[in-house]
Amino acid sequence: MVLRRRPDKSPDEPAEKEKSDNADIRQLEKRLDALDRRLDNIDSMVTAVAERVMSRPMVINVTCPHCGKGIEIALIGTEKPTR
């Protein structure tokens, strides 16, 4: 569901202000659409990882950008691991 709120128009508001407001609204709509696409892509990636984890073990190695310490995360699904 997409909710959009339109600004109230007052009769003494200048046309330039209205054009500026419309441009701001269009820019905001573009940014929200971009955010929606990014969230959809993240959802697709998480789903793919979850499907892979359910079929075989997976290890994720991450390095902390602040301290440089390595972290290893092992994920194992509910199915019996195969070799």
C-alpha cells in the first residue's frame, strides 16, 4: 500500500512555491521508490541465503571495520549435512 499526502493549497500561495513543493514531493517519491527497490533486493538475498543454509552448512567470515577482529559465523540448517 502506498500512502501519499498532498499539501493543502491556499489561494494566496505563489505559483513558484507550489512548483517547488511539487518538485520536492516528486524527489521524495523517487527516493521512497529507490528505498523500496533496495529493500526488495535485500529480501531476495536473505531468502536465497536462508534456502542455501537449509540445504547445507555455510560459514560467514566478517572482519570488524573498527577493530579489525575477525568473526566467524557458522550456520547449519535442519536438514542433515551432506558431504
